[in-house]
Amino acid sequence: MTDDGKITPDDRTVIGKTDPDARMGLLNKFRYKDFTLSFFINSIVGGSKSYLGRNTDAMVQDDNTLRYNMISEKADLFWSPLNTDGIYSLSHTAGKITPHRFENRSFCRLQDVTLSYDVPKKLVSLIGIQGLNVYFNCKNLLTLTGWHGWDPEYTTSYTDDFGNTNYTGSDFDGRPVMRSFCFGVNVSF
């Protein structure tokens, strides 16, 4: 930045990047007698200038915005004179400037957890099978992040003012990460 009192290209500064500094994962399995617990933790972190994505829900209050329920979905996040803590812009008419918000996309997600039990062989042999495993699985159980969108890992591309392709984690056309719970049985004959 320059201190000459004029806004010029020399005043531009890098506020972050779209590539993370590190992608980490931890997979572990614990066994105790006939029980097994396994889990996978997935994490992405930025650096001193952060791992950023465009997270802009600035919109005009028009027929489409109302039809798709975009206002009520994040009503408490839109700025208004009554909600000065809001982070998104909401205009009743098309504004001249639609600023983009850039947020840190770093996150830590408990992505997969499975608890299983192997029924003892002497019990399953009584019903004529070799093995029986009962399990309960959870996917995407918990995500820790400061990101305001549905999923900081979601990658919708957009082209910035300089012609560069960038990726964002927030998109009304996208979907949130699905949390699922599954109960199952594995039988060996």
C-alpha cells in the first residue's frame, strides 16, 4: 500500500489464497475384545493469509429471491439497520456495487465413525454360519469451522475481475454435506 492519498493498483494487497497450506487426515482403529471402533478425521488449514473462498450472499430482494426462500434461510445474517451484526448485503434495489466477502475455509471434520461388534464364533456356529458382525456407522458427524456457508470444502468455481478461476464453498445451487447414520450386519457363510 502507498500513502499518497490516491487509490491505484499499487494499493492492492493479497488477502489470502484459494489453496490450503495443508490437508490432513487421521485414520485410526481401536479394538477391545470383540468391539472395534474406527474413525477418520479430515482437515484443511490455511496459513498466515488464510485459505479463502468467496462467501457472498449479497442479493437483491426480488421475486426470485423470495420464491427460492433465500432471505428467510439466512435472515439473521443479512445486514439491516435493525441487524447491524449482519454480514451479508441485502438490497431492495440493485446496488451499484456487490462486494464479495472472503472467509477462511479452514475446517476439521469428523468424517467417518464406525463401531462394530463381532459375535463370538461359538454363538454363530449354533445357527450354521461362520461369522456375524454388527456395526453402526456415522458419516460427517461434526464439522468445526468458522465458515458461514453450507460446506467449506464445496468447490463451485467463479471467475474474478482479473479473469482468474477461483473456488468458493458457498453456493445456493450446491448442497450441504449429508450427515448419515447406518446400521448393518455382515454375515459370513
